[in-house]
Amino acid sequence: MTRVSQPLDRIEVIFDDDNLVANAGLLLTGTLVDRLGLEPLIDETVKLVGRVGGARPGRKVLTLVHSMLAGGSHIDHADVLRSGATAAVVGHRVMAPSTLGTFLRAFTFGHVRQLEAVNGHALERAWAAGAAPNDDMTIDIDSTICEVAGHAKQGAAFGYTRVLGYHPILATRADTGEIVHARMRKGSANTQRGARRFIDELVARTRRAGATGQLTMRMDSGFWAKDTIATLKRLDVRFTMAVRTGFPTIAAAIDGIDETAWVDIEYPDGGQAQVAETTYTTGKFTRRLIVRRTRLTGRAQQKLWPDWRHHAFVTDLDGDVVEVDRFHRQHATVELAIRDLKAGAGLDHIPSGRFHANSAWLQCAVLAHNLIRWTAILGDVRVDDQLVVARSVRTRLLAPPGRLVNRSRRPTLPMPTNWPWATAFVNALNALRHLQPATG
């Protein structure tokens, strides 16, 4: 049987249009980058003088960032910005992948710290432009595993998860998902390593950026340590911190809770959950300990798991035990931000064999992640204060193709007719263009 020719088979494909723009929506982020003054900020802050590939760091960092914004996860993916007229909408010169690889390998620990400072200053400028918290602020701190393949990655190791990779620590703003601070760590690092210094820097950065209200931090049991609590107290930061229920003194405190103290809370069908509170004393300190216990109620399941499972945290927050427990459980939203950083901003792949190059890559990913959120917030396209998802922003606003042409001597970027989010795009672009350029 002969195959009947289909209309699709008759379409001829050629790649020869110099005016086409891949991901024309990068005009939005390019406009925001310009208003925040990021290229000169990077050039002034990151000093790679005398190092191979170290010249003009601003355009190189922003090439990596815009590549990530377009969905890139490898250095080679930056080539998409060099196709057609794409470079014209990002607002800076686009660099070749080979140049970017050399640039990343030029970083030392000190240079990575300078790039961290860039993210701190960018946060200040974005919040000053209108993205700052209006009142008190909740920050979630967590660590994650960035898995790598092979043994040529400097600093990669098997940690407690038995996965080969790196172990960065991250702090996210709970209501927006912004990464407020991030630090790359070796794969063998335990969760508490560097936590106190990280918190010191985090609070200072947040205050400089303009957060004037009460700060509250939520964290899991990996950060549980008396020194961490002492640091939070010194900085006047409220907290909820999970603890290990198998620890003898914690287990004894839980066992001492009277059965009448337990209060039922909502739980999915087929299960039961209750909360209660007690105190936990260590040394000369007595702290509020809130405990949640859960169990399955199906008869078959109870035969396998007949006992209550306990989850506990210490806190200095006041208020009803049910409400404080609900607040602490919202710490789980940090996983959404981390997942979005990996799947939406380029951190699902760690490209270099050098540790400091990968630390710089993390900082570029953080900037890309935050630019997506600031574009949605300052461009007024965030829906009902919901957390921004990079894939949604990319699909709706960044991904549409365009053609850069001159009409009556004015550069014009026609985009597809009937684009579903055309109005949102135009409104966001107008809002970003009305931002006052950053100074300083």
C-alpha cells in the first residue's frame, strides 16, 4: 500500500530569517533587567580582573540568566539567544557558550561571594521598585540535593541521601517564592554546616532590602541546634523548628502529654491527626514544643501501622496550638520554590567540573528564578497572590515567537495573532517600562 501524501509533508523548512525572535517575551525580562540596572551592577561588583574570561562579567552573567529564563539548563543552550534577532530583545550583548564556560571557570570563592552580593543588591532594587513585603515576613530555610553523574565534579559527594551531588542551602520568601539567599555546599556537607553564618547574612540582606516588619523563619529538623536557636534569638527572629522525635528528651516530653490534651485537626480520608503542646527543657532553657500525631484508620492499614506517628517542633510563637501547627506545616511550600528553581531556572543540571564555577551557576539560577517572580509581581500578572510557577510564566509570556521589523522607522515586534495572554503581556510590558531606573 502506498502512503498518501499529507499536507504536513508538503511544508518546506528553511532557517534563513534574520528578523525572527525566539522567545520574544524575553523583552519583558530584558526591560526589567534594564530598569534594575543589573549589567552595570554586575560589572561594578564582580571583579575578575586579570583572570582568563573575566572581562565584562555583566553581559556574561545575563546571557546565562536569559538562557535559563528561556528554559536552558546547559551552557550550550545559550546559543538560542544568538538565533535570528533574539539578542535584540534582551538588552545586552549575547556571549557564545564557549566564552561562558571559560567565564565560569574563572570564579574563585571570593568571586562567588561577589556574585552573591549582586543578588542581594538586585533584591534591594526590586523591592524598592514595588516588590517588597508590606508587613511581617516569613522565610523558609531548607537544603536540597543537586544530583550529578560521574565522579569528575569537584566537591560532589554522597550525603545522607546516598545521592551523588551538591548540597546547597536556600532561603525563600514564603509568600512569593523568591530565593532571598543561597549558598552552594559540597555534597558531603551536613544540613547544619554553615547555618548560623547563613542566617546572619540572610537577616542582614533582608533588612537592607527593606523588610522592616517581624521576621519569622521556619526550618526542618536538620537545622535543629541550640546554637541556631541562639542566633535567631540574638537577631530577634521568631521561629518554628522541627525536632527529632527519637531524641530521648523529646520522646520523654511527648510521652508525658496527657491524652485529654490532644485536639483533632483535619486530615485526609482514611487517617486521623491530632495536635497537643508541652514544653521541652534543655540546659537552662525551656521551650514550647508542639506535637502532631497521625495514624491511618483503615482496618487493614492499622494492622500494618497500628501506632501513632509523631512530628514535633519547637517554637517561640504565641497563639493557638492548632493555628501555630498549621503555620509550621506551610513550611512545605519551600519545596515548591526549590522544585521551580531546578525545573524552571536551570538548576536541574550542574554543568562544570569545578566547584566554584557551579557555585556561580547557582547564583545565576537564583537571579533567573527571582526575575521570573519580579516580572510577575511588578508586571501585575500574578493571580490572586498565588505562588509564581516558572513554566507558566514562560509558556504565557516569554515563549511567544516574534519578528523584529521597522515600521515607520520604529522597531516593532509583531507576535502571533490570537495569543491567549496578549493582554497580560502588553499590560506587564507597560508596567515594567514605567518603573523608575535604579540608581547607585
